[in-house]
Amino acid sequence: MPREDSITAAERRKYLKLVAPLYTKAGRMNRSALLTEMPAVTGLHRKSLLRLLHGPTLNRAPNKPWVRQRRYKAAVADVVRVVWESLGYVCAERLTPALLPTAEHLAQWGEVVLTPDLIERLTTISRATVE
């Protein structure tokens, strides 16, 4: 539960941006006095304040959205779609075990082209991915 007298992270950064130029220009004794005052105002530990003040910037690092890389290429999706259509649009639970044998059968008739990499991917594909 936050205390009423605590400041927000944005207010803390704003305060540190105001104090940082004073800290860099100050002498040794004045720096010590500033470092004694800053924990009382910000609520941060003295060592954390030193890391922030001596860091490259006081701005927050932008959030980078995490994007999962695709494990299966478009060729795998095309083979799964062709097999799915040829089996009469069955559910993923029934399609997954029959995927590789049916794909090999369709490759004999020239409906799909199977490479060794594609065969390996079809053997490791999960039901959830097929869905």
C-alpha cells in the first residue's frame, strides 16, 4: 500500500533531472550534502542514486515490444492447408497425426513439394500450432 507522502516515479525523475546539474558542478562536500538530501526526498537508496546520476541518461529506456519469431514458414502453412482441405477440413486433433503421411501421399501425386526441412518441420509441429 503506497504511503501518502511518497512520490511517483515520474516526480522522482523530474527531481533528479533538476538536481543532477547541481550535483555535477558541486564540490566534494556539497555532493555529500546533496546525497544526504536526495534519499530523504526520493526514497531511493544512496547507491541507487549514484548509479542514476552517473548513468548515461536519467530518461527511462523505451519499452521494446517482444515479438516471437515464426518457427514455421509459409511453406509449412501451405502444406498444412492442402492436407487439411484434402482430408475434408478435419479438426487439428485428427489432422496432426495424419499430417505427414498425407503430405507424403500428396507429394507422390504432385500436389505438394516436400523438402527434407519441410518434412522435419511437419514431424515436430504441434496440435496447437495446427489450430
